[in-house]
Amino acid sequence: MKHIKQSFSDTDNAAKEGGKDFVEQMALLVNLQLRDEYKDGVVANFERIKAIAEVVNEFDLPEYIEVGSVFQP
């Protein structure tokens, strides 16, 4: 799991430095025409998603866990 957490660290650092700049850069990367009136809302939603993702990423999984082929509740 360390390699997965490490791969998100660069994204996390960019988001901490400036959420609006990060959103603008990602919009350019995926060729998304993001209008100015929506940018603040997108940044706010991104911050909410980031808060949820932090909770998920903080949960350590044992090394012996394998991906299940079929979900059975």
C-alpha cells in the first residue's frame, strides 16, 4: 500500500499549495473548458472529496489481503 499512498502524495501536495491552481491545471490536462463562474464550486467539491479520500487512505490494509473476484455482502 505504500506505493499507492506515495503516488497520491504529489497530487496531495499540489492541492495543498493551491486548490484553484490545481483545478485549473487538471482542467487543462484533460482539455476541460471550465468556466470561471464554476471554478470556486469545483474547488470546494474537490476539497470535500479530498477530505473523504484522506479517511479512506489512512486505513491500513494487511499485506495478506487479496482482491476478491466477487463481492458477497
